[in-house]
Amino acid sequence: MATYQELLIAQYVKKLEKIEKEKYVLFHFQNYQLDAESAQSFVQIGNAKYAAIAGYYAMLNCTLWYFAKYFSLKISEEEVGVHTNCLIILQHFVKDTVLKNRITTLLEEAKLEYLSFTILKKEKENTLPLLLQQGADKRKKYTYYSSGKTLPDNTQQLQEATQFIENTVKPYLSILEKLTC
């Protein structure tokens, strides 16, 4: 996997121009809000597949919004894709001392708000990239065929998607929304 510095050099991550920043931030803000609402709607109508997919895209768009708003970063979909690039950038920034301390505090708050939410015992800040990776894996599970796996029945899928929304998506969004710089 590439590093943050390599993404910068290859210009897969760029500084947003002032002219574009407002529109880019708003675009991802509106998308993550819509995706989060859609995930809930899909759960309510019993569509586990699209609940999981929308939940992950809420996480992805929230991550894009966060880095655009607070770091003026535009993350490209070129080369390995926006999904991997977002994960690399998140893994890089959670190591920042100031952010690490804020993240740790917000993770503890999320444990109180979301009762089934768990965090890593060591290097707690790495919980955020782990959650984003889990979201990507969940999306892939519902999107791509694999001969080595079978999906559970519809009831179990809906229960799994609901747990994903409640225990991964909502805490992740809440933490990023509160993680100011």
C-alpha cells in the first residue's frame, strides 16, 4: 500500500483551491448525510444489501468531507481508488499527536453513546481506520460475488446490516463530525 507522502507526490491527494473548497466540502457533506439517511431507510424497508452499501458510502463521504473541510485535501480516485486513498490518509492523520488525543476522547464518548461499540485496546486511534476498512469490507461482501462465501438468509442479513449501521457507521460519523481541528 502506498504512503501518504507517495500519494502527495503522485498528486492523488492535492490541496483544494479556495475557489473549489466550498463546493467540494458541501458536495461530500450532502452526500454523507444522504447516504446515512438512505442506509436507515433501506433498513426500514428490509433491504440489507443497500443499507450496508449506503452505510459504507456515508463513512467514505464523511471522510472525504472531513479532510476537505479541516485540511483542504482533495482525494483522487485515480490509481488505487478513492477508497484506498482515503484509508491511507486516515491512517496517516490519526497518528498526529493532537488528533490522536481528540480521537481517543471521542472514542470513549462513543462507547457510552453506542453501547455495542468497541475500540481497540492498544493504539486506540487506529480504531477509525479499522472502522473504515470494516465498512469497505461490508460493502464488498454485499456487492461482489465469491464462490467461497454464502450470504446468510434475508433475516440474518438485515440483522447484520442493522448492527453494522448502529455499531460502525453511526459511531464513525459521530466521531468525525465532532473531530474538529
